[in-house]
Amino acid sequence: MAETRQLNITPEEAEAGKTMAILAYFVFFVPLIVEEAKKNKFAMYHTEQAIVLLIFNLIVNIIGVVTCGFGYILFIAVIVYYIIGIINAVKGEAKPLPLIGQYGEKFNLVK
């Protein structure tokens, strides 16, 4: 079983980074260019998750094109993942997305 990293995100930090965390799921690069957001562990955690989700979305779209539309059934999973990520951000939780979220820490944005 993979080891999970300890983020030590305080409730105050989560509250301060909520807006950028939510925004990351819509436009992932905005928190990467806003200096205050780059210092917020909560915002960067959700930015990592949003990047992983974007990569997953691209893979699903490629599968959809290659299989003449069959892969687009997986697109429902992408939508569900976006909803889960946004709900986690709104609730102030730093939980990885099911199955794919564990790869977010590879980006090492949380300092």
C-alpha cells in the first residue's frame, strides 16, 4: 500500500485557500500564477488534483476518439470527479480523488 503524505493544513489555511482551490478545477493554472495561492497548501493540493483530473480527461477524450465514441462513456466519470473535487474544496477537505488522486503528489506543488 502506498504511503500518504502528511499535509498539515490548518482549518484557517483551508478557509483562506478555498476560492483558489475551487477555481483550480475550472482553470487549473490560475492558482499557479497568483503568488498568495502558491503559498497556500490547500489551494496547491487542489491544484494538483485538478491537474491530474485534466490529464485523465485528456486520456478519456483520446480513448473516445480512437474507439469512435465508446470511450465517451468514461466521460461521466470525469464529470463525477470534477464534482467530487469541487465538493471537497468547498467543504475544506484535502482528500484525493478516487483512483487517480494519488498521482497528484507527483507534481509536488504543496510546499
